[in-house]
Amino acid sequence: MYDQWEYQIPKATSEENLIEIPIKISLGIITDIYIGFPRGCGYYDEATDTTYHLARTRLFWHSSIIVPRSPKSFIGADDYVVHAGPMKYRILKGEPELTWQLWNLDEGKSHKLWLGVNWMTKEEVEADILALESLNLTMKDMAKILRATFLGEE
């Protein structure tokens, strides 16, 4: 399952006054996260050889940070889609609500970011488990399947 959200971050939104957007998904396993930064969300200063990211973001599930890995860090880019994945972030019980934190250091204009989340629902995971259990495969059988699939061996 894939879903996408957009948010227009007002200009001059500091990290201390960041915006938190609740993102509702269903129970399951997050496999990929995409964050889109349109042109203008950052700039390169040739004089200092430094890239400045004006629009910034983080994604949490409760107090656990998903993207980036450090809770004190952020994701920022310009005219680029950041792909975090493949991953297997399990949310199989509890409230499947993510928190998308956004802020914008640009004092001149607002910036619109988008967030895409791809996940397997809990029902899809359970169906895959049932299908695998019904096969009664041995470890040797699994090794043969993996060899054929990834190494082209018969």
C-alpha cells in the first residue's frame, strides 16, 4: 500500500516552533519512505562551498525516529526526492500514527514538501506468512529457491 501527503510549511518556521502533522497508516511494515523537496528548498553558496537546506523534516512513530536515524538530525534537500529504504519498520500493534515534523528557515517564502510511505498491511503480512507455512519448505529447499532467484542457478 502506498499513500502520499503534502504540506506547505510557512516561511520563517523555526525548529523550536516546528509543525507536527499526524500521518495515519494501517498496522503493518513500512518498506519505503520518500520525501520530496521541490526546487528552492535549499541553495548552494559558492563562496563558502556550503549547501544550505531551508526546508527540513523528520518522521517519528511515537518517540522512535524513523527518518533520519538521529533524533537531533533532519532531512533537507533541493529539487530532490530522498528515498529511505528499503526498510522493514514494524508497526504491528498499537496506534499506527506517524508524526511528520517540518520547519522552514527561509524567511522569504513558504515551501511545500511531500511525504510518501509504502507499507505492507498487517493483513498482507499475515497472508504471506500463511502462504509460506503451507509450503512446508526445508532450509535446503529455501536455499535452492534463493540460488535460482538471485544467482540464476538451477
